[in-house]
Amino acid sequence: MKKLLAIIIAASTLMLSCSDDDDETPLVADFSASIVGESPNAELVIINNSTGASSYSWEFSEGASVATSTDQTPSEITIDKAGNFEITLTAISGSNEDQSTTTLSINGNSAILEFSDVEFGIEEGDATYGRFFSIEDGVVYTDSQISEENGASVNITFGSFGSSVNFFESPASSNFYIPNATETYFINYQSEVIMTADDFDAMDDDEELSEFTVTQDDGEGFSSNSIPNVILFQTEAGRKGAIKTKNRDSERLLVDIKVQKY
């Protein structure tokens, strides 16, 4: 009798164990995503449909207001870059992982970076006002501050002849001595008007910047009497921008700059 009871208990335990295995939820990374509105203020809406996970890792491609998240369902994410946008979800359970990726198409235009009241020095070697601006760093470097380390970050260089002739020219020009210099090409004088000062002031995304291409310096300068005027440029990496001149005196040129963020 005792032997029969032991067999029954063992069989019941085995059946319960098999039942638990059958009921275990599989680990599956699954989500849906949609876009509300257009870039540069597009809103990302996510629904997490994953199963069997105890934690989550999200990755968002360039243009999102956050690069990663560990929330179960991330929210309040905006996108400021038009074009294809990729989302990757990794669902995690212990040492096990499952991954899912989707790509969305973002309509609209991309964001721009804005720099106000940037001051360029008139004289070479000026210790107060620099002639070399870095979009990445957001600062103007003086001649003495340029080095092997920061030379490649310079995108905009300014020069002048006398009291009235001004020009922006590629950092790689022989007029400047910038180590590791990259090319940026400028249209100092718009023979056919592409952008006015009013257009510049109204610009809040890269729609107008996307419409022109600058492949070489125009070799022109602009007169101090033409201020305010707009200079167009394109960096070696393909980012397009505009410079609006505001004022020039004997020491410095005052400008605003708008350039594609991506």
C-alpha cells in the first residue's frame, strides 16, 4: 500500500511539473509604434505587446529626444529629424533576450541649430575676438587657440580686407593656418537671391536650407554697407547653413547663424 501511494504521489508531482512547463509564458519582444504630427515636433507613440519579459531596453535612432530607455512603455518622446527612424526593443528575462526592430518614416523637416550674436574679429591675431567658429563646440576660437586637437572642428572662418571688404572662406583656404582643416564652402554674395534677412529670421526648420547646394567658395566678398545680408554655406559633411550679418565696427563683425542640426 505504501509503495502504491509513493507511486501515485510521484506521478502527481510529474504531472504538475509538466503542467507548469506548459503554462510558462514565452519571451517575445513585440511592440507597435506610430507618429503624431511632423518633424521637428513629431511625437512618438509606443504600445508594448511583449510577453514573458521582466525588463526592457529601448534604442532610438538619431533625432529622438532620448537615445535609450528602460521603461516598459516609453512616453513623451519627440523626433526632430525627417526621414527614416529606427526603434529597437530588447525584451529581457533573466539571461534570456529577444529583440524586435521597426522603422518609421518621419514627415516634415529637420531641426536647425541657432547661434545668436556671434562675434568675429576683424584683425588677424586679435586676442579678444576670434575668426574661427565651430558648430560642434558652439564657440569662436582666436588665432592663438587653434590647435591640432580643435582644428578639424572649425567650420566657419572670417576674413576682411581694409575697413569695408569682408568674406567668409573655407577653413582649408591658404588664407588661414588651421591644422586638420576641413572644407566649408560659402556664397558671400547672392547674385540670384536665395535667402533674404527676413527669410533668415522666419526660418525655424531646415526646409529652406535643403533647397540650395554650395560646392565651392564664390570668391566674392561683401561690403559693410550691405549689412544686414545673408551668407550661405555648406560643410564638408553636407550640413547647410546661413549667416545673417547684423553689425560691423572696427573690431568685430556681429552675426546670427542657423545651420542644419543633422
